[in-house]
Amino acid sequence: MSEIVGLIREVVITGDTKEILVEINKDFAESLVENMEVSINGHVAAIRDINENRFKTDLTAIMLQSEELDSLIYGSEVSINL
């Protein structure tokens, strides 16, 4: 599993969940297609809507109980494990 840094490029809050758009280095973009889930700051999430070096994922209410996920805003850096 490769650990890389991702940047949050969009956050959409819907009720008690968040949808985030994460951008990673283009060198790792091919790995997104191979993996349908990633670890974001230590929390496993399914990925969807892959577009080049960006992907979307949903953070559930349970996941957002973690301060490091709940506090994510545009421009935040996250640790991604593919």
C-alpha cells in the first residue's frame, strides 16, 4: 500500500455526512482505478467518480465522529493509502 498526500478540493455537507473531492499526485492516478477503496487519515472509504487524479468519497456520520475527518475543509491535506 502506498501512502501519499491528497488535497481536499471540494466539500459538500449533506445533513450529517460530507462528500469530499480529493486530488492526488498524477503519478498515483492509475492506482485509483485499480482500488475501489482508500484509507483517508486512517479511515477506510469507498471511492467513486474518478476523474484523472481526483476522486470523490462520502464520509458517513460515524466517520465524522473523528475530529480529523470532521474538520476537513477545502485545501486540507490528508494522508491517503491506496
